Amino acid sequence: MEKKTHGDEIQKELEIISSRLNALEASTQDKQQKTLLGIIKLLVENQKHFIKESDHLRKAMDLLTLQIFELEKK
């Protein structure tokens, strides 16, 4: 079983925010509010992407560190 990382928790919170923004956008009739909600949704989506990329970079750094330690042993 994989342990949850801080990134996973943030992703879950961002999903909740995204769902709430979708509900607000669906319920409003004001064009200015819809535009503002669209911008906020875009920021949330970019943040989710950033978190995923950060996770990939962290894993790559971990693998690189392991390889360096293995080279030092030899």
C-alpha cells in the first residue's frame, strides 16, 4: 500500500476547490463572475499540474541519489 504524500493531499484539496468552482459557475448568471471563475479554475488546474510535475521531479531526484550512492559503493 502506497503512503499518501503531501502532494496527494494538495491534489485532493484542489479537486474539491475545482468542483466547488464548477458548481458556482453553473449557478451564476453574471458574465463577469463566470469569467472570473473561469480564470480561477485555470489557476487551480495549473496548480494541479505543477504539483504533479514536482512529484515527478522529486522521484527523479530520489532515483538519481540512489544511483550516486551505488556508484560510490563500487
